Amino acid sequence: MEHHTVGALAVLNRIYFYVMIGFAFVLAVLVSTLKSVSAASPLTPAELNAYQQRYPHFFPFHDCIVLTVKSVHQVEEGNGVSVFVTADVNEVVRGDCKQGLATFAIRGCSEDLKNTRERFEKLAGQQAVLAFSPCPVQLLNPERDLFYASHPKVDPWLHIQNAKEAIWIHKIFMPLSASVADLARLKATLASEKKMPAQSEASFVKCLQERWNEARLKDFCRPETRHIVMNARHRSFDSSYLWLGHLYPGLDLGTGKAEVIWGAEIIQGVPEVSEIYVTQEQPIGKSCYAWQPEFNWLDDLYSNRWSDDDYVKFRTTTMIESLVTAYLMRYKQKWSSEFGTQWANRHMSQTSLVHRDGAVIGYSCLLADGQILNATLDKEGTISEILINGKDNQIWTKALSEANKNLDIVNSHEFINTGKVE
């Protein structure tokens, strides 16, 4: 009788899980654009003020101007929209902008940009402070025709004044007014940043540590999230990383000591690329153990918006990314295969978690082909099962069951050097 009771409870728990994960996924699809944080998501005045109190002497934007908004246009294309703001630049507090008429462009999801567009619209005819960083490509190569390179179908934009010369915004802060107090505070921060570069770097490191505290880093560095060394995106911390250092010296992962290195690539005086790379020495002949929790064009790092749920989504996504990549590499399959494309071209904004009794028990996302991936998480947060549209899938089940073995193989010295499976 006890055996049947336990079995029945297991079935009920499983039914509960998939009902809840299905409900959560539908809800996530409806509100995903509200939840997602795009690179252009603006900081509020309160967020910037809190930021400046936490990290003095450090201003994370390339440009800061005083402008008067003249007009706002929105153009839709596919799953995204572009908002074009035409304005008179009255004062250049920092950066390369010129005084006079200019057009600023922000691209993202319609709902994600709704508040930004409305804030600009309300400012029509008024002065405002705009702090922003141009898109990285425009920063690295200002002469590049980013507008036409990004949007080959240009007809809808031709009626927008100066659209071709638009400054495409990567990250943005826009207070509601150009008050004397706001300008004074910003100018004081900019002046202190130039005088105290060491403190500026220290504030940046503090940002990283708040995002990746010691407990979170230990939790992330598990076998299932290992980085694939052959596919390492890190730049070996070469000369392009102008800020470089160590975090948490002697970090003990429970399986041995690890080295944690951080680096930041500086573009025109502002850190734009950040990386954290963790390595753990292994006995001779064993595969490499390395993790890459951070490799980003910086966007929302400064506003400290990464919640615990954001972290769990990232950790689970990394697990799936690792198991898919290791499977494709071991079996010599390409990302263009059906399995690879399913994951590589997934709808990243449509991801959700399922909670039960205060714990996360599931993860769900919409794959490129419209099917839903459901992952069951155990109490440690490790994936125990993957279903596609609520059913077992041969390839996904195999990739999950072999995940650690495949990661061992593709990170082995033999595979790295010859591409052969031992």
C-alpha cells in the first residue's frame, strides 16, 4: 500500500509541476516584453541617485547632454520597434555630441520601449538631461553606416529627419527635467571620476561583486555549467582589458580551490565589456574545469537589477547551453542542425520559472520552432528532466543524460588537441 501511495504522490506532483509550468509559460508569453530588460532600458532618476551613492566617482555613460525634445517617431519592424527622437542639443556635459539638431534611435521590444517613448513624448518642448552610451559598434567605428547596415529595408525610416545619421543608444538614463540640482550632481561626479580613476575602478568592481557575490559564484560553478574551453569567448585577458584583477582569492568551491579573474574592456574611458572567468586545477589527464559566469556588453549591471530569479534563469540557461553545445561537438553536429537551431534561435525573452513553497522547481522557454521546453529542477537547482511540449524527446533526453560525460570529453586534452573522442 505504501508503495502505491508514494507512486500516486509522485504522479500528482508531476501533474502539478507541468500544470504550473504550463500556466507560468503562458503568463510569461503575455508579459515577457514587460519583464525583459533591454540594453536601452532607462534608469530612473531614483536608480541613478542610488547608484551614485553606492558607487561614487564613477559615471557609466559615454555621453551626457542637455536637450530639448522636438519630435518622437516609432517605427515597427518584425518583432521589434525603433523609437527615433529628434532634439536640439543645448549643452554637451560629456561626450562627442555636437550642439544643434540631432536624432537619437533606440531599438527594442514594443512594450519594453513604451515607457521610454512616452517619457520623451511628455518632454516635447522641454529641456531634459540625457545620459547614454551609443551602441558598441558605433563606439568602435563611428564612421560605420550603422543605420543602413542594421536595417536594409530603409523605406519606412526615410521620412524621419536625420534618420540615417541617428545615434543608436545602447544604455540610457533620462531624468524628467534638467534641474540645476541634477546637473550639478552629474557634473560633480564626472569631475571626481577624472581626478580619481582608482576609485572609479573600485566602484566598477563593487558592481561586479554585487552581481556575483561569493555565494552566488560558488553556486554557479558546478559541473553542469562548465565552460567549453575550445569555444572560449574570453580574450585571455590580453591588452584590450585595461582593468584586470582577481575576485575572492582562494575561493573554495567545495571540490577544491579556484582562481577567479575579472577583466573590463574600456572604450573611450567607460567599461563596456566585462568578464569573469573561473578555473579550477584538475589532476593531470582529467578534463579542464572552467566557468564563465560573466561575458557581457554592459547594460543593466549598474542599476543592480539582477534578482535571484534572474540569476536562476541565467544558471539554468547556461546548463542547457552547455549540454547542447557539448552534445553537438561530441557527435560532430552543426548548430544549423534541427537540434542546434531549436535552441540557438529560441525566443530568449519568453522564459519563465515555476515556484513551489518558495523554491524554483521548473524552467520553461519557447524554442525556435514554436515548441515549449520544460525543465524540471531538483532541490539543488540541477536539471533532472527535459520535456518538449510535455513529452519525452529522444535527442534532448540523451543530451541531458550524457551532459557531464560529454563536457568531460569535449574539455579533455585529447579532444582539444585532436578533436577525437578518447
